[in-house]
Amino acid sequence: MLKWIRSFSLELSGAVVLAAVLLFLLSPNPTEEQGLPFEVPSSILSLNTIFLSILIEAIPFVLIGVLIAGMIQIFVTEDHIRRWMPTNKYLAVLMSCVLGALFPACECGIVPIVRRLIAKGVPLYAGIGFLLTGPIINPIVILSTYMAFGNDAQMAGWRMFLGFGVALVIAAIIALVYKGNQMKHGQVLPIVSNSSQKLPLGQRFIQMLHHSIDEFFDMGKYLIMGAFLAAFVQTYVSSAAILQLGSSVVTSTLVMMGLAFLLSLCSEADAFIAASFRNMFAPTALLGFLVYGPMLDLKNTFMLLGVFRARFVIVLVSLITVTVFSAVLATQFWL
Amino acid sequence: MLNSQQLLRAGILLGFALLIGRLHWTGELAKYINIKYSAMSLIACVLLFLLFFAQLGRIRPVDQTQHDHSCSSGCQHHHHLRWSLKGGLAYVILSIPLVTGFVLPAKTLDAAMASKKGVMIQSPSPKVSAAPMEEEHPLPESREHNFVYLDDLYENSLNELIQQPEIIFNDFDFVEYADTISFYPREFIGKKVELSGFVYKEEGMDPSQLVVARFIITHCLADAGVIGFLAEWEDAEKLEEDTWIRVKGTLDITQYGEFELPKLHVEEWEKISMPADPYVYPKLN
């Protein structure tokens, strides 16, 4: 009997899973009006709804990110990277920023890709350049910024220009200061040996999916923690109160950057929020929001903590904050 | 024996696929994201199912001898996942959204959330009028009388709206109408409008005033903002927050802090039930 169960365990578990599927699909949805058999405070329900909303919005991009990471793992070898990467550090920085600008991604989807690239031997500074320009310079972000500011190209233009400049500076500083890849221990994942190159494509595809799954599970927990914290802030911290802290150009820029970090908006939607502050703050402060948000927020800081050593993440966060802040302040003479 | 951890992973992948699939199936998705992006989450659902099926192949332990595996030695840990406290915690974290997603109902954003978001009684307006940044960023003087600096988007909408004898808001045009009116509040003085929304009251407001508000969702609830009109009439005092109402009235302007805002003198009103889709969305061309 036991043996029988054991040999059919896969089929059994399949049946259990199938039953669960049907149960879920057939079970009625709980609704707000119906209420629950147990009492849940309404703010907890709001928190949960926003939490799930952020996750549902982010999951497609994260999945695409982990699939690309899986593809890199299986189909790109260290040799390729050695061949493609310029030997000159600063040329590599420039190249990575340009590649990031060409590559459409969002700030959470790009983290697994960068992790995989660095594990494959891409230098840290190039990885960071790619990480920073990827989410901020892409067609959807530019278009939505353009439209959010009433079909005005100025804000979108500044956003791209500053985003690119800031990324270059940060990646160059990292190139100067850091040696090694700064990844957490156990992050330098296996490298595909040449043998896999000879495997049939179908098998390599399955392997790619398996690597993507591992990547999803490695990154997923950080995404969920970040999304939860962002939802918590949205539910319990009044952004109206935060906004009141900003009066001068300097403080309002800091306030908007802080808000960008806490709200953790997707870079494709944040321009509309920035635009709604137009009559409250100077364009400089809005630009701080628009440039800082896609580079850093609660969600992706958690994900970065899953990839890099905590010390490096702290340095990177401070570096991005200081650079964006000074770059944005410098624009007030033109804006 | 089955690899319990790989099985658990398959379960979690399936769980996410089902959660998103069910939200699609039941239409509940609209309570979480702007439905315009539903294609993205449908893709996510398909990808999760794909990953789930790929994961099924790992549940049965692979015999070490026929482990025709391509990775070098470092790859092993993927296949021989060991249970640890940290690993277990990760699965707990990953299961949280599944549990809350299947068990808890979606909550429509309400006045309590509006107060956290900070209500823009008027929507994005380029008019910096009396704002302190005026001196640093002077706007063209011609702002009020001609439309030299106004972009096509609102100008078209203005020309269109101003010709209507009565402006009736529907959910589809809500954002555009509200933006246009708060862009040029002076142009609309004396205009009759009709619109619906939920009651929101801000501290320091006159008892006879309330905001007829809507949440505007660009992408997901995290980027929700509030737009609405300040409305004034005697009965306003009796209405509780979060009551859905439909109001008819005449537009006027008022000074709110440093800004000129449209204000609605309500002549007729009625309680309504919450619309099937309580949110409004920006129109993207």
C-alpha cells in the first residue's frame, strides 16, 4: 500500500492540485458587502488591497525580468560577456548606461536581470549603470511623462537627460571605488559549462524555465516585503502631512524625493502623480520625484538587499540620493 | 520520495497563477488595477502557468546517475533544496499574498484613504497664480485672456465644453472634464453641471461644504489620486463621508488658500449606490 502510494505520489499530488484548482475557481468571491465570518478592520482591508494591487502590477514585469535572467543564465556565457564588454572601465560605464536606456524595463523587473549579469561576470559598475538607466529611459515612461505634463516635452526631456547623467556619474564613481562584485555570499551562481551548449534546444528551454523559477523565488520574497511596506506607508502615513514639510526649493525637493521612495510607484505611472503636484511645488522638486523614483524606492531597495551586501546597498542608496539631489538642484537655474 | 520543497514551489506558482486568473475571470481585477493594463496581468497568469508546468518536472527526485545535467558542480543546490529556517520563512512570505488574496475581499478606496493621499480639490493645473514660486517661474501674463500658452489637449476640451448648455459628467470623460474646468475655472462661472462621486470632507471646511470626489487610477491603487469638486449647499452638513451622491448645480469660483478653485452651488442632489466601477481613469491617446 505504502509503496503504491509512493509510486503514484506524483499523480496523487496532481489530483490534489487539480481539486484545489476547481475549488478555487468555483468558490464565490468574498465581497465587501457580504463581509467575512470574522471581523477585519477596514484599514487592514485597505492595506491588503493596495498591497495586492502593487503586487499584481509588478508581477508581470518581474516575471519578464526573471525569464530574461533565465535566458542570460542558459544562453549567454562568460566568454560572450568578456568579448562584448569594453576593457576600458569608463567606456563600459557608458555602454551600460546606453544599453539600459535602450532596454525597456521597470525598477523591479530589472533587478534579477542585473543580478544574473553580474553573476555572469559583468563588472559591478556596468551592472549599476544598466540598473539605473533601464527603468527611467524607456518609451512608455517618456510618453507618459510627456502626456502627464499636458503634452509638454520639457519635463520628459529633463527627466531623460538628468536620469542618464546621474546614472553615468554614479556608475563611474562605483567603477573608481569598488573592486569585486559586492554580491551577497552564495549569490555567485553556477556558470553554464560548455556541455549545455550542446544540449537540444528544448532541454535548454526547460533549464531556462527552471532557472527563472529559482530567480522568481529568490526575488519574490523581497518584492513582497517591499510591496507590503509601501502599502503600509500608503495606508497609515499621510502624504498630505509629508508634503507640508516642503516650503523652500531645497526642502520641497527633498520631500518629493522622499515621497517617490515611499510610494514606490511604477515609473510608467509616476508622472501623473508628479503632475498633480504642479501647483504645489516648483518644477525642480517634481524633477526630483521623477528622477529619483525609478532609480530607488522601497520595493527595489528590498530587492537590492536580496542581491548585494547590505553595506554596498547603503552606499549605493546614499550615492544615488546625493547625486540626484544635487543634479536636480542645479537645474533650477534653467527650469 | 517527492521533493517537498519543489512541490511547495509548484504550489505557490500555481497559487499565483490562479489568484490572477480568478481576478480576471470574475472581473475583480478592476478593483486592483486600471483595467487597461489587464493584458499585462493576463500575460503574467500565462507565464505563471508555464513556470508551474516546468516546475512539475522537478518534483520527482532526479536519480543522480541519470542526472544528465548540464550545469557544473555548483548547480546542485537547486535540486537538493534543504529546509532551513530562512528558506521556510521565504515560503511563508510568498504565501501571504496568496492567503490574503483568496480570503480577504478587495476594499474600495474610501474617504479615509483620500485624507491620507491629500486631496487635490482641483486637478493638475499649470496655473501657478498666487503660489510662492511665482517670482522664480513667471508664467506668461496672457494666461487668463487668451490661450497662447495652453496646450491643445485642454484647449480643445475647453472649446467643446464651453458650448454645452449643461455639462454632464460621465465616468469615461470625468478626468478630462474635471481637468479642463479646474484649468480655467473662470471660463465656467455660471455653467450648469451634473456629476457624481463620494462625499469627502476635509478638516477646516465649512459645514455647508463637501467635496464630491473620485479616485483616479493611472496604473494601480498605489498611484491613486483624488479629484473632485468643492460643493456647497445647506444639506451638505447632513451627509456622511463615503456616501455616494449625484449633484446638479452651478459653477462658481472660490479662493482656497492661494488658489482659485471651481466651486459648485448645488441645487439638486440625490443619494446613489456606489457605481460598479467607482474609479475614474486618465484618458491616454
